[in-house]
Amino acid sequence: MVNISFTGDLMCSPRMTERSKEDYSSSFRKAIKLKHCDYLVGNLETPIAGEALEYTHERYCFNTPSSFLTALKDCGFQLLTLANNHCMDRGEEGILRTLENCKSGGFETIGVYSDRESRDALFVKEINGIKIAFINYTYGTNAFAHHRFLEHPYMVNLTQPEETLPGSIHLLNRYDKIAEDVERIYLGQTEEFSAVKPYLEQLRRDIERAKAAADYVIMILHSGSQYVEEVDPYSRFLAEKIKEYGADIIVGHHQHIIQACDSKDDFLKVFCLGNFMCDRYIQGEDYYFDAPQFNAVLHLSLEKRADGGIDAKKSFSIYTTAKNELGLPSAIDSYDVYKKTNATFLKEQILRYANLFAGDRKYEKVQERYEL
């Protein structure tokens, strides 16, 4: 039996760095129970590239002190996924320095790479006798905003060309425009398809190779439109392709809020877990909340059968972000928050996001875990 947990985006604002004095431990102290799983996975949505490249000082372009990694390690994180739209915020040099700092901090990483050989190597983790392949891809690198484009394409696993390049779909567009772009590029077989075809072929090859080498294949996907509960057409298209290519589950990030899962045909597509750590809140009576504060932590239990097949049980916890005694965001299991405050409005909010995340399932009472 293997128990793996996945959190949402791990983000760090300039205010967090300033107020914490580069000691982020208080933000993760109440999430220590996550250490109880065999393997904890999180999406690190910031470079850890050193002070010489300047820490975060502008909006939407990040770089965080390495002490943030210390807090993540103490919380129990073991694997960090790095393929996301902020991985190029400090350019290719930032990617290389982030990889070095993560390695020094004792983390395993996937999604961005220092050389082609590392990119082409499968990441298969054997835990308690079960071989699990982890694959991480992103839709883009925010090239449209910072105008940094990859000189070495192998450094980031991309599902499409970088933003503004031929064949790319801009996910900040309206959904009807995104749907039109998917239809034109992928289904119309226009010349643009020749630009995106190599990305799909690499994605397919990675999944097929992983399927041959591992008992279970986990795709960790960074894609979607931000702060919109409805899943965008491009991410739905990608999810179907990933399923077709042979992955066993999809775990998604990027939208910064919880989105509904799709579990049709016993294949779980988790489109977004939300922000596990993000400095966004307003003051309430006992805690400090705003719309994106609730997030899900996915728990995956794998057990190998006598015939070599894998039985997978999926459940989740709902976490929230509250302001702690230092004025910093703190990740807390919502079950623990509710036990302390017992506020009706809070129970309603927890249930709302639990129901949203679970898709068409409904729950009558607050639970520490919810099965999918």
C-alpha cells in the first residue's frame, strides 16, 4: 500500500518574505499532518533562484528565498513539480538555480531540466513495492508577459508552443475564443497543427514509456483559466488526450481556485486543487478569508493486487488559508478550523467547496476526508 498526497500551488508573495524575515515555518506549521503520507507532492510556483536575480518585487513575476524550501521540507514535501507558467520568471538561469537549490534542499523535481538527458529520463519512484511514474507539463511560461523565450526547449515540458508563437492558445481569452482555437488548430488540421504536433507527440511518448516502465502513471498538469470555476475547453481537450495516451490519473494546478473533478469511466481528472499557500485574504471575525482561500489536498492510496494490477482509492481534504499570529497566511485543514470556530457560515463554505471539487457528489456533513 502506498499513500500519496498532492497539494495545490505553493506561492510566496513579497509581503510573506518581508514579514516572515525569510522564516516561513509558521505558514506551514498547522499542515504538519500531511507528513503522515508516504509521499507528498506540491507545485512550486516560484523560482528559487537566489538573491542575485532579485527576489519578488513586481506583480506576477516571482523569485523566492531558499528558506521557503526549508519550510516545505519541514512540512513533509518530497517531490516538487516545476513545470508551470512562472518557471521562466528569472529566465533559463533561474531554472538552473532553482534546480540546484531544490536538490540541495533534498527535493526530487520534475517538469524542468538542466539538460536533454535529464528531460528524457523517466521519473519512476518505487514506494513499498509499487513503481509510480510522475510526469509534469505546463501549457506555457508567461512569455507573453515577460517576453523571455526558451533557447533550450528541453528545459521545460510544454503542451504547446510558448505564448504568442504559432499554434499556441492564450488561456486568458474568453472561452468561446479558446474553443474556436482548439477547433481550428487541433481538429481543423491547419498549418498551425504542424507547430503543435511535436508537443503532443512528446507528451504521448512520455506517457507510453512511463506506462511500460511503471505500475501507475500520474500526470501533473498545469493548465487552465484563472479564477474561473468552469474548466476551459483547452484543458478539457488536453485531459482527453492524456487519458487516450494511457495515464492513470490527472492532477491539475494553475487556476488558483477549486474546480470540479471529472471521474467518468473511473478515470479521475483533477483539473485544479487551488492554492495551498497564497497570501490572499480579508479580515473576518475569527479568521481572514477571501474567495480563493479554500483548496483541496488529494489523497491517493495505491495497492497492488496478486495479478499485478493496481487498485486506486481517491479521497481528499479541504484546506483553507487563515492569517496567523505573525500576519502571515497559514495552511490549515478546514476540519480543524471548523472544530475550533464551529461557525455555520464556515461549515457551509467548506461543504460548498467539497461538493464543487467532487463534481456531482453531495455531502450532508463535514468530514475530514471525502472520497472520490
